[in-house]
Amino acid sequence: MNDFLCTKEVGEYEAEGLGKTYLVYFRGDLVAYFTVSFDGLRVQYLQKVKSFTKFAKMRIETIPALKIGRLAVDRRFQRRKIGEKLLKYIAGMALDMGKRTGVRLLILQAKPDSIEFYEECGFQLAFETHSEKKRTNKTMFLDLLAVPD
């Protein structure tokens, strides 16, 4: 977890407006962090999801999204549902932003060993386009309309 936080990358992302990193503390200990930014997911990645097929007919190429660039929980605090709670918090952030701007999805690039975790939290794997097949990390999305209020 600290490997990323101790690099210049965090400050550079913030300074360039590319992402915002949030630190999560519990009783004075840093237990997790996450980075978010605005992004979009091309409709072609959603072509197997029936509720999104209408967007291709509407000539919408990209669905607005909040992207989770990084999410990590300190090893000492893993397996305590912190990751799940952070995802719910981030979904809430996105839904709140959606009151002022368009945002329909949460998206991320999951490492292979994290895919099951994200699926348990409601995320789905995107359609494997030609470029997606070449990637180690896989694009996943959560439809914010499916998130209970």
C-alpha cells in the first residue's frame, strides 16, 4: 500500500488534476486509500449488457463514469470488509456527483487476483474487445442505477 503513497506520482496526479487520492484512517492508523477521477467507458465494452444496447442506437459512444484508479487496504486491516465499505462510499460519491453532472458507472482496472472481490461487490467484467484481451488487468464496471439508495 505504501509503495504508491510514497511516490511522487500521487502529488503529480493531484497537481495535474488527473486524480484525487483519499486517505482512510481508523484510530489514528492509515488503513486504506483510494484514488478517483472522471472517465468514461466506451459503449463497445458494454455490448453484452442489455440495458446499455440502447445507447449504441442513440449514437452515444461513451458512458460517463467515475474511475477508481487505485484502492488499497493495509494488510493489517484486510478481511474486515473495509474494501467493500470503501466501494459503497465511492458509489455514494458518484451518485452525489450525478446530481450535478452525468455519471452512470463506476469503472476500474482489476488485477486478476482482485476480480472475484469486485464481482462479489457487484462489478461486472466488460466485454473483451481486441485491446481488452491483451491487457493483464481487466476492465470492470458497476452500473450506478443498480445501486440501492
